[in-house]
Amino acid sequence: MKKPRLTSPSTPPSLPPLTPPKPQTLTTKKPSKWTPLNLPQPELSLPLTFPTGQTFRWRQTGPLQYTGPIGPHLISLKHIQNGDIYYQVHRSPSEPAAKSALLDFLNLGISLSELWENFSASDRRFAELTKYLAGARVLRQDPFECLAQFLCSSNNNIGRITKMVDFLSSLGNYLGNVEGFEFHEFPSLEKLSMVSEIELRNAGFGYRAKYITGTVDALQSKPSGGTEWLMSLRKLDLQQVIEALCTLPGVGPKVAACIALFSLDQHHAIPVDTHVWQIATRHLLPELAGARLTPKLCGRVAEAFVSKYGKYAGWAQTLLFIAELPSQKAILPSDFCATKENKSAKRKEREASNSG
């Protein structure tokens, strides 16, 4: 029986730190041996893919090694000395199924090298970036899992988002411990329906609690089932996907675009926030520098990316976003960043001169 939802009290209780339930005891099998994925580093760079805001469920468990769950499979990936990728299955009902799920999750039906070549042809900046940031992929996540993660991202920081996602994940089946990190299969829609808004608020979710419970309720009301409804969005046009997702509580255009890009095969979806706005005004729409970002201008930014980069514009935007992260700027040559900053300064000088 579904647990009844509880309404929030007029005065919310004090919120303790997020503390997921203690994991259940589980006897795990010895992990499989490390196996080559036959994928060179230009097709996948783990440090440029996992800690960059696409997913909040993978952990760094060693030098150039990341571990995470994909459905019921717990898998580690690592770069060996020459940069090639190896994987190890820690827990899975079937190792062939685990590999199949991994290949799908990594979006390996898309050649990243070909995308870089196409982007470089239309934007010389990519020709330079590829020397330093090749291998940053867009993942293909489970739609419900991706949706739940980005409901936690509203006006939030990565550390807090990760704790919220850990709390939700802890409600799923325990998969094991790797290097001190506990991993769980993401809970089903039915399992999340048993969690009340008050329980989430008490766990520190704040106003996002009502978005999660409201979205779970909305998905459960779908005639075909919530998870099936989400999967069906992969067959629709981008605008239809955005409109459908925006009917869910707490999902606006930016969150919808993230979900569309990272889980629903909408490769030209552009999640526009202030960071992407800054990239756009610096490289695509310099005439809008200094303007205030509005919903109408969000649409114009998305159109500018698609016009320049085509049907995989969302990948191009993701790569440019990653290049702006402090951790990645540190590996770019100083003259590359200086050139960019000098151009920006000269543009501001021209604007000031024109306004005078």
C-alpha cells in the first residue's frame, strides 16, 4: 500500500544534515578482472566526463578511476598509462548485461572524434581545445534517474546536490562499497512514492521536497506508467520533450533541457544558464554582451548554438561549458585564456567608447 503523503507543517522542523540510512549488509562477489573497453582517450576522458555536472552518482575511487551504478550494475572505469579505458564489474546480475548497459550509458554509438572534427571546421576555437580537452562525452542516463537528480539541482551547489542525490539513492538496493564509497541502485518510482514531503524536508531538501513528491505523483498518474512515459520522450521532437517535461512540478526550461540532453537523445538541447549565457555572448552573440538574460534571449542562445554546431549542438555547448570550469582552465595554456580575456577587454573598451 502506498504511504499517504503528509502535508508540511506551518513551521518546518529544524533541518539536520543530510544523512542517508545506513546501508544494509550485503555479501558481494569478488569483482571481475579489469577488461579493456577498446576505447582510446580521445573518445572518453573520465576526468572530463564524470565530475562535470552531468551526473552526481559517480565517485573518483582512484587515480584516473571512477565508480558508479548503472541500473543494477556497479562498475569502475579507469585510464591505464597510455590513456586507454579499462572497466571492472563489481556487482551485476550478468556481466554481459553490465557491459551492454555501460556502452549504452557512455553513448558510444556516437563518435566523439568525428564531432570534434565537425565542430573544429565551424569554429577554430575547437581546433585548439581538442588538444587539451578531447574525450569529454555526453552521457545517456536513465531518464527517471536523471530527472530526479536535476530536480535536486535547482538553485543549488554541487556538494549539496550530491548529498541530496546520495539520500535518494540510498533508498534503492545496496550494491556494495568501493574504496569507502557506498553505492546503490537508484530507487524505482514505486519506492520513491513511499517517501513523504516531510521526510525529504527533514533530510534537508527544503522546497525541492515538494517538487520530488509532486513529480513522483505526476508520473504515477501516467496511464502508460511514469518510467515508460519518460522513455517515450526519446521518440519526440525537442520542443515536444521540453513542453512535456515542463508539466512536471519543479521542471523549468533549463532543467528540462538538461534532462533532454543527458538522457533523452535530444542532442541539440541547450540548457541555458548564466554560464552558458556568458559563453554565448563571448563567442556567438557578442552584440548581446551586457544584456539581461530573459526567456526570449534563452531561446536566441539555443538557436545560435544550433545554427553554428548543428544537430549535436548540445554536445558542443557541453564541451565549451567544461572548458570554462576552473579545474579545466588550469590545464589550458595561459596564452589561450589570455587571448580570450584580451578580446573580451577590447570589446568592453569599444562598447565604452561607443556609448561615450
